[in-house]
Amino acid sequence: MVVATKLKAFLDSKKVVYQVLKHHERFTSQEIAETLHVPGRMLAKVVIVKADGALRMAVLPGDLLLDLRKYGKAVAAREVVLATEAEFKDAFPDCELGAMPPFGNLYAMRVVVDKTLAADEHIVFEAGSHHEAIKLPYTDFARLALPQVADIARPVQVGSMPG
């Protein structure tokens, strides 16, 4: 699979300058960052949650974990849980499972991005496949995805599972 069809058409229609970065098949944000030789904090990983029953997208640096409590507070949701793959797989028909780009607006999902990503000049993210990523200026991402920026991440604790 190549760059997600919707994403490529959207970026090209907006005349965004971006780089497609090809890499060996990788599945975790740490592996992807390592193979692309970018810091984990620059790699934007997508986590799909259910906030009060609605699928939503959290976007955070690859070296941090999603804090469900902070996310809930940021979106004023009473209940926030991680969505299962079965719950969101059909929402991304042009993407490999787990390789969704952070443009929730293309998939009818609200996007909340962690404030630390907003501080970076560029972001790198999976582009719909486990073989390709895209690098583009954060300002272009923000202008096109219109994310809410909030404090939704926490550091990885020793012995904790990545999320």
C-alpha cells in the first residue's frame, strides 16, 4: 500500500510540500523513529480512543504515552477508553491497521494533539502503511487538520506498556 489515498489527494490539493519517507516494515513508534533516524518526540503517533462513545483521535509524540485522564479533561468527556482495533478498523479504509495518519478530519474524527508536538518545526507520521511515513511542517499539519492542542501525554514509566 502507498500513502493513504485520501491523505495524498488532500495534501496535494492544498499544495503542501511534504516528504514521503520509505522504511522497512515497522509497527511501533520507537521502531519507526529509529529506522527513519528521527527523534521519538518528532514522530507523531495516532491513538484512537472512545470519548463518551465517539471515536476520536489522539496524536502525541512517539516517546510519550497517552494519559486518558488528561485527554478526557481536554475534551470535557466523562468516559475515555482506548478503542479496540475492531472498533476503528473500518473508519480507515485506505490505511493498514495501526498506520493511520493524524488527519482525523479526513476520517470524520476530532483530533487532539499533544502540546509538545505543536512546539516542533516538523512532524513525521505513518502515511497509511507500515512502509511509509510523511514529514511535513507542523504549521501545515495544524492548518489542515485543525487539531485541538492540549496536554494529553505523559512520560513512559519504567515497566509500563507503550500507548
